[in-house]
Amino acid sequence: MNQVIGEAEASQEKSSPEQRKNLFKVVASSFIGNTLEYYDYFVYGTASAIAFPTVFFAHESAFVATLSSFATFAVGFLARPLGGMIFGHRGDKSGRKSTLIMTLMIMGVGTFLVGCIPSVATIGLAAPIILIVLRLVQGFAVGGEWGGSMIIVLESAPTKHRGFWSAWPNTGGFSSQIIITLIFAWVYTLPKDAIISWGWRVPFWLSAVVMLLGVWMRRSLEESPVFTNAKAAEEKRTRNRALTAENFEATIKAQEGQDEHIQVAVQDHHTKEHGPLYKVFVEDWRDLLRIMGLRFAESLPYFLLCTFALSYGPQHLGVPKEQLNMAILIASVLAFPAHGLFAALSDRIGRKPVYLIGTIVVFVTAFPFFMMLKTRSFGLILLAYIVVLNLGHNAINAVQPAFFAELFPADRRYSGAATGREVASILSGGLTPFIATALAGANGARWYLVAAYVMVGAVITAVALWKTPETYRVDLNSIKDVS
């Protein structure tokens, strides 16, 4: 198997025009899939801050309604580990391509239907219940999207540039942020009654366009060469094991029950090979824990700046929502060159040094970010967003796809990367706005606790990074040897 896949990797270095064309299509379709994934985050996070407290939690106080909105935002993350496990297992057994078409369709339909839910004033308690159910559906699909889309790029890219190519789909998060910011800039021009009545629904409905485009592109993709060769080697190994077992039985038929060692050998050959998820939890559990720790410094500042701050700034500091959205928009545009730079750097000096740079930036900017936000100066707020997102978050985010996937062998790469990342998403991502709102308090005075929360997350990531092996030069089939 090592030789088969090693040859597949070598052939990627001498890619044909058709292979390069397929690589571009893989990157583009993965970019669209991640755009829809993060579109779901941002449209829901923004709507949670400006409309959901009134639409779905109208009978609560402003503080409790905001907490409730962010709690339903977090609910979607609860289903993500299950989605990561199920779709990851399917992707490792049946293929990356068909699994990714499935996740994209479920994700898009779930997002569209959120925009169709009547308000609590119309259908009562059923409104927030339906909202929670659809959030679970979205989260379930998202759990399988990121891992698969990154892995199919990684396995299709030249070995020397795996980090660079696999980073670009991750910029889908910033493209969706730009799209959401522009859409909500229009929504904010509507009268408040119109926003609450129907304006907030439009961004959810527009997700259907992204979904249909992504499905159309993914239908024409080729399966990754690494996965194709891994499956061929697995099938050959299974056939050989079956033939060997038959030969053993024929040899000892006359000696049945007389030689215990031969009987054990026959039993071993009949033993069914364990599935990807079993191998991940039994053989790769250390890598799962590493991935979980590595996510904190990436997720915490991201959801803090792009979700929590949209509620905290206007409510407690008097910072106009338009200023925060403009800061996010500009920082998101700069994210594209930042991703390319940090990803290319990781191909030259390694994943760990670049990851460490981002982690340090997140740690040292936790308190200064809030201090700059409190000035209500757009220039300082913009500077804070650019530094935290582009020098902190993006240094990590650009490296993460290749770093996580390179920890696992091909036969369980999808399961391992998706499961580890999505389990960590609950604590390091989905709960961040809720926890930050609770820490800051009803009057927002305890902002320093939120800053400390981010710093603790950065420390957790630093420890996990210390315990994680470097991966940027490993053969994709010899990965188990590095851990």
C-alpha cells in the first residue's frame, strides 16, 4: 500500500494539464462549500444580534433574549461532532466527492428554511423550537463539510505546495463575511419594523444560490488520487486476506483441532478489519486531543470579533454597528493575501512555527482589543480587527487545513480531521458568544474576563502545539510514523 500511494504522490509532482485543471476545480468547489458553511455562521450570528431577540424571544429582557439567541447559535455546534463522525466515516469508505455533495445540499436547505420560520408572535413556542431543529440540521451537515473539502484539496495538490493550496478554501469564511456584511449593510438601511418583519430573512434565502452553484461544481470533480489509490490498495489487501484464509483452512482441514496456533491464525484472517472511526478513537486519540487544543486560539478571537462584538459594542460601548461591520469587511478583504502568505510560509518553514506566530498574537492582543474598542475611534477599532484577525487568527487558519489532515493516514483522514475539529468547535467556537456575554455581565462591565478567556484559550493551543509533531514534509501515506 505504501508503494502504491507513494507512486500516486510522486505523480502529483508531475501533474498533467488535466490534473491541474481538476485541482483548480477542487479548490474552487471547496471554496464555495466553505463560503456556504461560514455564510451560515455569519448570517445566523448577525441575525442573532440584531433580530432574533425580538423575533423569537420577544417576551424576555434584552440581556436574556441576547443570551437565548446566542444559545441557539451554539446549539448548531452540538450536532457538528456527530456530522463529522458520520460524514467522515462515509467519506473514508465511499469517497470524498459524493459525501461533499451531500453535506452541501443539507447545509444549504437548512439555512434557507431558517429564513422561512414564522415569528414567536405568529406561532408561539413552535418558532424557537423549529429554529433549534434547523440549527441542528445545519450543524450536522457543517460537521462533515470542512474536513472533506480541505482533504480533497490536500490530496489533489502537489506535495511541496499542500499548505498553500489547502489554505484557499478556508478563505471562504472571509468571502462569506464580505457577502454578509454587504447584504446586512443594505438590511440596516431598512426601517426597523421591516428588518424585524422580513429584512433579516433575505440573507438566509440567498444561501440557495451558493448551494446550487457548489453542487453543480462538485458533480464534475474527480476523486482525489491519494484516496483512489488507498481504496485500491485496501481492496487488494482484503482479497489477499480472504485467499490466505482459504489456503489456511485447506491446509489444516485434516488437522482441525490439533494445532492451536494454526487455528488462531485462521481466526485472525477471518477477523474483519476495523472501520475508520474505530481506528481514529483507538489508534489516533492523541491526535484528536491535539486538534481540539489547537482550535482554541483560532476560534475564540474569530467568534469574539465577528459575532459577540456586534452585540457588545453597540449595546455597552455605543459603537455603531456600521463601524464594526466596516472593520470586519476591510479585515476580511485583507484575509486573502494573509492566507496566501502564511500558507506559503508554512510550506517552507513548517506548520508549527507559523501556527505559533498566530497563537502569540492572539494572546498578546486580547486586552488591547477591548481597550481599542472602548475608544469608539473607528481608526483604532479597524487597526484592532486587522491585527487580531490577519496576524493572529489567519496565521493559524491558513495552516490548519494541511496541519490537521497531515496527522492522519489516508484510510481515516476524513474521520480524524473532521471529528477532532468539530468536537472542539463546541467549546472553542459555538459557545464563545454565549460564554463571552455571560462573562461580560448584563452591563458589559466585566470585559476583562472575556479577554482573559481568550488568553486561556491561547495557552491551551500553545500547549497542544508543543505536543504536536511537525507534518509539512511527511508522505501522506506514512503519517502514522510521525506521531
